[in-house]
Amino acid sequence: MSRVITETMVRVEDVHRSYSRGAAAVHALRGVSFEVARGELVALKGRSGSGKTTLLNIVGGLDTPDRGSVTVDGRNLAELGENGLLELRRDRIGFVFQSFGLIPILTAAENVGVPMRLRRTDAREREERVELLLGLVGLAEHAAQRPGELSGGQQQRVAVARALANRPALIVADEPTGQLDAETGHAVMELLRAVVRSENVTALVATHDTTLLDLADRVLELADGEIAEH
Ligand SMILES: Nc1ncnc2c1ncn2[C@@H]1O[C@H](COP(=O)(O)OP(=O)(O)O)[C@@H](O)[C@H]1O
Ligand SMILES: [Mg+2]
């Protein structure tokens, strides 16, 4: 896999994505271009339906654009193929979703360990990193609890720890505070702010909560599938 070391973590160039809905087409993204530098926390704002999820899915290699190109961590996604994309998602990108996405029957510690199991990380190393990460997100005392035994904010902290498990270069977070009350949401955004600094990662975070934008290094706005930088 060819890889160029660059200070640009994400480069999106003229990305278009349409969905067909019956006979009509929905143009979710209409020529989106932007870059995210290594180490930046960029907030992506825009009202519901503006294309945020579509864009994050494309940047995260979960969906492909109809037109345009996406480079993440020096790799052109169009050149990766199925296995290459799978490896990129597993090893270089950490995902955080609005609905947390934890596995209900696993404990907090086991959930954080899942990405390392997928990568067949040695058990001892895995356990040490799980402990470190749960400490980092302030949940050392809750390692043995299952998601149903944790508050929403605590569950999202577990999800952030899980996203960091394989030491990703990039965190992609789609409305990570969308299901949390304002105060808890702010605390989760502050946690993302802190881990971007301490774990040397880059983050692209979609949110429509304007009170969280102050924590970002930069804000991009999507409106009707087009970007307007602030
Ligand atoms: N799978 C899909 N099929 C058809 N239309 C979709 C699909 N996903 C998203 N859309 C449409 O694309 C537009 C952008 O949606 P989305 O990216 O989810 O925006 P946001 O995350 O900002 O709310 C919306 O008009 C939405 O209805
Ligand atoms: Mg969305």
C-alpha cells in the first residue's frame, strides 16, 4: 500500500454523492472540497439533511463518492480496494456515533478491547491498553459494567476509548453529543478536545450544537451539500 507522509490528514476534493429516491435524485454532496491538517479538531456543522453523515461516511471509507477524491493519512481511498479500506478503517480511523454503538452484552473494558481483538493484538498488551484508555476517559472504576449499567455520557466515553484503541490517526465522530443533554454533551466534546491533544490524533466531528464549536480548531459548515468555511 503506497503511503505518502504528509501534514494533511484528510483531503477531500470535489466530492459529489447522490442518492436515487424513486425516480428523483437527492444530491447530498455537490462538489465538496476541504483539508484537515494533522492534529486539528475540525467541527462540521450544518442543519439536519445538509450532508454531514454522507460526508463523514465517505471520509471514513464506509461509502464511496460518485465523483471526486478522498485522501486519508496519505492514502487515496479510491486506490485501496475492499481489504485496503477495511484495514484503514480498522487500524487508522476511530469511529464515534451518536448512538454510541457499544455491544450490550460486553463490559466497558471488553467493548474497548474489541478493535484490538479484530487486529489480534496480544492479550496482555490489549488489557494494558484498555486499562489505560478507560483511565484516560475517566472510567477506570466502571470497567466491569455493561453499557446498560452506564449513563449516556459514560457510554459515549467508552465509545471514545474504543475509538482510540488501535491508536488511530483520525477520529470521525458523527453527532457524538446528539443523544446527550447539553452539559454531558459539552463534557464529551471536551474529552474529544483533550484526546486530540494528548493522543496525537486528528478529529472530524459533525455537530449541530453551536455551543460545542468553540472547542474546535476550525469550523466547516455544510449547507445543502456544499461547504462554506468560517
Ligand atoms: N441512504 C439514503 N438514501 C436516500 N437519501 C439519503 C440517504 N442518506 C441520506 N440521504 C439524503 O441525503 C441528504 C443528506 O443526508 P445526511 O448526509 O444524512 O445529512 P445530515 O447528516 O447532515 O443530516 C438528505 O437529503 C438525506 O435525506
Ligand atoms: Mg447525520
